[in-house]
Amino acid sequence: MKSRFLSMIVAALAATVALPASADAQEFKIGIVDMKRVFADYYKTKEAEQKVNEGKSVAKKELDERNAKYKQLIQEWQDLQKLVKDPALSDELRSEKTKEAQDKAAEAKSLEREMAEFRQRRERQLQETVLRMRKGILEEIRELVKDKANTANYDLVFDKSGLGMNGVPFLLHSKDAVDFSNEIIAILNKDAPEEAAE
């Protein structure tokens, strides 16, 4: 996909060089947007991050409760193991306590499996939530950038936060291009709740 994007850029730039020095060639407009900054400064991004963090806190609390129960079961199992080794214990009571210890060990093992499944399930749910929110926000920003590009009659719009395959930014220099990131951020945040605006 990146190679196709680079091919399109090279073709567009080659076309501008090949154009005669006419009024059309001089009106070639290039815009710039810092998508990373726009995304970070959008109030909906911050709201999404807050929801994800709340979800993480709830999951951690539930996991901590299960972990406390697990530790309690292990402690009870250890206490029963000590009791079983007591030589003063009758055979009947020793047999009963051995059975209790086995039951506690089985319960702890079951809870351990359930905790691992819970952790994996919650991590997967949180990742899916993050991806879904991110995709929706980026789509909203892209649509706004596209509208702005059409309204302002830009021929090309570059994301100056974008990096090439080797980690070098796509946009190394721009002389006369217009960075309209601040305009996009202002439009996106115009309906922000008061708490988010602050």
C-alpha cells in the first residue's frame, strides 16, 4: 500500500514538472496536515482513552478480587496440608482433611484457569474497543481533511507525521505548502463539552 502511495506521489510530482509553465501549473496547491497531532488533540480521542482506561480499571479490580480469592484458597490448602502431617491426628480425621485439601487444590486450579481466560478475554475486548474507536475517529478526521482539501482546492494533501518504510518522514521539506492542522483541530473541537475544552 505504501509503495502504491509513493508511486502516486511520484506520478503527481512528475506530472507537475512536465506541465508547461502556465497559469495552471502555478496554481498547483499542496496542503499539509499533522494527523498525529490532530488525532491527539481531538477531544473524542481523549474521551476514548478515558473510556479505555476506565475499562482497564474495572478489569483490574475484578482480577484483583479473583486473585485475592485464589491466595485465600492456596493459604487454606497449605493449612490443611500442615494439619494432615500432624501425627496426633486420627486416621479418620486425616482422611477427611486430605480430601478437603484436594478439594481446595482443585478449586484453586480451576480459579487459576478462569483467571487466565478472564485476562485474555478482557485484553482482547479492550484491544477491539481501542481499534474500533481509533478507526472511527480517524475516519472522521479524514473526511474533514478531504472536505477542507476540496473546499480550498488542494491538489495534494500530505500527512507530515507519516513515516516511510525506513522511518524517515514522507515530507522532508515544504516551502509554500499550507499546514491546516490547527483549522482541523478547531473544527473538530468546536462541539467539545466544557470539561474537554478545558
